[in-house]
Amino acid sequence: MAFVRRLLTWIVVTFGVAAFVRWWRARGASAPTPQMPAAPAAETEPEAGDPAEELRQKLAETRGEDAAPVASGDASIEERRAEVHAEGRAVVEAMRSTSSPDDA
């Protein structure tokens, strides 16, 4: 009989906690959230240009002459794909040859 009482107590407490959490969340959702005042435009950046263009310029500067030209045409894409697959197969073979059978 004591076991049943403890079980029922746990069930009632669990439902009570769940109801309290639902009530607490609903209470918090209806409360108005404080709004931060908008920053004046003068403080953010005076006479700012197009940010996307600025980023493109920075990217072009960092790439410099190290950037590989973008291949155009299907033949060059297929050649590059074949090269990448060959490199990948070589790496996999190197991994297989260095790993011992006990690692698996």
C-alpha cells in the first residue's frame, strides 16, 4: 500500500511541476520585452559605402595573384573532378597501407 501511495505522490508532483512550468512560460511570453533604443546613424558609420562591395574589394586584395582562375567549360570541370578523385584515392590508399589490421 505504501508503494502505491509513493507512486501516486510522484505522479501528482510530476503533473504539478509540468503545470507550473507551462504557467510560468505562458506568463513570461505575455510580458513585454524591453526594447533597446536604436543607435543614431551618426554613431554607426559616417558615409558608409556599400558593405558588400567593400567585402569584395578586401577579398580581391587578400586573394591577390594566388587565386586560381575559375574554369569555364565542361571539359575543364571534368578534368578537375578526375584530378580530385585521383588525389582522394591516393590518400585513401596511403591510409590503408599505414593502418594495421588491428585498428579496424
